[in-house]
Amino acid sequence: MLIKNPVFVFCTLGSVTEGLTTAGFATFIPKFVQTQFTLTPASAAVITGGNLAVSRALRKGPNAFRLLLQILTYREQTPH
């Protein structure tokens, strides 16, 4: 029944396309950043991973962003 609904079909196709694009960027963007800015592989991965985490948290809404802030706060408060 849902397959006959054009709004559902196109929203699903858009979500799938966005997911595939994001997965492709997440796979290759650290190497791109590494070569463009002459960084080590570890620092390029940390920079791009941090950017992806923050952008996903902002896109998913305030609850995910709050969770990210709690994780960062917890890391700062834990004794080393």
C-alpha cells in the first residue's frame, strides 16, 4: 500500500541517496583532507570524524547534540 504513495516513495529514495552519499564521503574524505592539507592520516581522521559527528548531531536535532555535549563533558571530568 505504501509503495503506491508517491510522497513516501520519493522521500525514501531521497533518504537512501543521502545515506549513500554520506557513506561515500565518510569513507574518502580523510584521505582527501590528508593530501590537501599535508596532514598525517591520524590527524586527518580525527578532524573529519569530529566534523561528521557534530554535523550529524546538528542535523538530528537537539537531543543528539545534547548527547554529544554530555560525552565531551564526561571526557573532561574523568580522571586520567
